Amino acid sequence: MNSLIEISDLTVSFPGDKYRLTALDRVSLTIRPGETLAIIGESGSGKSVLGVSILGLLPDHAEVTGSIVYAGKNLLHASYSEMESIRGRMIGWIPQNPKTGCNPSMKVWKQVVEPQVTHTDLSRADARVRGMRLLDRFHVVPSDYWGDQYPNTYSGGMLQRAMVAMGVSADPEIIIADEPTKGIDTINKNSIVEVFSELKTKGITLVIITHDLDFAYRLADRVAVLYCGQVIEITTGQTFFANPRHPYSQALLRSLPRNGLIPIPGSAPPMHAEHAGCRFKDRCSDCREECTHAMPAFSLTEDYVRCIRYDNRNQAC
Ligand SMILES: Nc1ncnc2c1ncn2[C@@H]1O[C@H](COP(=O)(O)OP(=O)(O)OP(=O)(O)O)[C@@H](O)[C@H]1O
Ligand SMILES: [Mg+2]
């Protein structure tokens, strides 16, 4: 299979005094060149941990097994300087929290072009022009005023848009955007959709981590659904939105306003719990006795549903 990043059996745990929290449990996922892959799932399911794992930004106390292979290299074994040369230039990162994701003591235009200045021989004057242009493109206007300000003067939505400008600045091969539309109104969201669509047509690979199903609907070629640290469905955007198969995917879509705003009952089990059987079983309207038993090994195929109603080739039983 054609892959740009191959994630295999990725497990990320955070040991604590009382318990160990497993944020990702044997996640395997292929990111294909030129595709837009949406990673969706409710809060705490492990979406951001997946993003920071690829970028090599996990905290030191995280315990990680498995592999993330990019350009023939397992990024989990890459040195700090190797990751520094990959971040920004090869893989752009738009972090979830703009307040902690930027430098409070650097003017915004400089931060916007920092990946370019670090990785190319762009002059300061050219970098400034480019930084202002990028801010314009993401509606941070007037850019020659706002570019010269520090992040603490920005509103949340404006800073979010500036972070998107930073992520795309060095024309990376892949952009991983963690909740790029969080706190952003419809007009500005449309402009982010436009720019992302443009990046798509340029062949840039996009990984969008999002709660915003409408945003995923408008952009995603494929969707991977995370639930409680596991991928529970991977399929095309078209199949996911027209015919989701995992009961959790179905429930997620029913919770959209246009589908009746039906809430998903209950809540996900704690990430530190010992999980017996399917992790969604307590909330599933179609839970069967066998769902409480150990889950079968689901093979990783193109189109994949972690539910016993589907066999390992994912044909409905
Ligand atoms: N540095 C850390 N130390 C300990 N636990 C962590 C750390 N980072 C994340 N976690 C835990 O890992 C789990 C997954 O977190 P993650 O941030 O990936 O969720 P998420 O799906 O991105 O949620 P949200 O949609 O709210 O952003 C959560 O239980 C979180 O508390
Ligand atoms: Mg997150």
C-alpha cells in the first residue's frame, strides 16, 4: 500500500503514582501521500497524543512502543536534531492550544515565518513580507499592524488563525492540524476550509484532528475514528458520512444537529481502566453478550471496523 507515514502498533502510556494511563493502544494507521485524513473522536480519545507522537513532542515520561515510519526512518528512534529538521519543514504542526503553542515574547509575523527562516536562506525582509501575506490570507488583518504585535494581544480565534499560518508557512510535505477550527466563527472557518482545499489541490498531505464533523465532511478523503485510545473505524469520508458502520461512528453522526442532535448515552471508560471486551459496549445500543468477551484480532485492511458484527475482512456478518 502506498504510504507516506506508516504507524504500526503505536502504544503510548503515561505512568502515574496510582495508575498508568494508556492514551493510545496499538494504533496502526497509514497516512497516504496527498490525502486528507481526518482523525475524529470525542474528548480524551487520544487524538492529540497521536499528533504529538508523530511530531516527537511527547513528554519525557511517556512510554512509547510500536513504530512511526516516515521517509524510511522510525521517528520514535530519531534524534532531537533529526526531529528538529523534520518539524516545520517536512511536517508542519498546528497545535491544539494556540496560547501554549506559540512564543509569547516573539512578534507574530516572526513566528509565522520561523519554520521558513530556520529551514531556508530567506532574508529577513522577504520573510517579513511573506509573514504579513500569510496573515492576510488567514484574515489576520490589517496584517502590517497585527503582525507586529505579540500573541497576548490577540483574541483566541485570531491566534488560532495565526497558528494555521505558522503551520503552512514552510510548505511542508505533510501538515498535521489539531483542531484548526476550534473557537473560530463560520466565516473564518470557511476561509480555513478554502486554504486547506487549496493545499489539497497542491498535493500536500493533510491530517486534520478535529471534533468538527462538518469540517471533516468538507475536506476528508478518509476518516479514522478514535475511541478510548483505539482506532475503531477507518474508511473513506464518503462511506463514513453516508454509511458509518461502527455503532460509535453511527452515534457520533446522530449527535449532529442536522441528524437530530441525539446525544450518545453515558461516557467513555477511563483511559487507565482494564478494558474487557469492546470499549464501547456500555454505551452501545446493539451490545451483545459476546461484546463483553476479549475482542478478536482485527486485521488491518483498507477499510476497517473494530466491531464483532464485522469479520476480519470487514464484511457485515
Ligand atoms: N502529558 C500527559 N500526561 C498524562 N496524561 C496525558 C498527557 N497528555 C495526554 N494525556 C491523557 O491522554 C488521554 C488522551 O489525551 P488527548 O489530549 O490525546 O485527547 P484528545 O482526543 O486530543 O482530546 P480533546 O478532544 O479534548 O483535545 C487523556 O486521558 C489525557 O488526559
Ligand atoms: Mg486534543
